[in-house]
Amino acid sequence: MNLKDEIRNFVVENFLFGDAGGLTDDSSFIREGIVDSTGILQLVAYLQERYQVAVADEELIPENLDSVQRVADFVEGKRSGAPCAGSEG
């Protein structure tokens, strides 16, 4: 299972009650009402625990966390040491 699949599964299980419906890699979690502000914190806790990445307060922005694709890109960037949106980098 690749990174996007793992993130998608987490979102589906925790926020969509197991029903992926029309969730795509680019579906906006916020605009489509998939994840609320409390859910973003759950997602961040999952990322930190599962992928051993630190997420700074200034990185808690839609550019990093508002879709499966953006979250996957964010985690991959954190793992490779590349600067992420919102980071002083």
C-alpha cells in the first residue's frame, strides 16, 4: 500500500465512516466538508505517529493538509527534508 492509499484509508475510516464515495486524491477536505478543524488535528496526530514527522503550527495550512494528494506531498517532503508550505525552511 502506498502513502496516498494509507492516507485515503485513514480519512475514509475516520471521517467518512468507511464510505469513500467520491473521494479523489484532490478532493478538498475542508471545502467538501470531509474534515473539520478538529479532524485536521486528528489527521496531524496520525501523520506524526504513523510517519514520524513533526508538524509545526505554521504548517497547519490547507496547502499542506487539504487533500489526500497534498497530505502525501507534505509527508514526502517532510521525510526528504524538503521545505513545506508555511515552514521557515
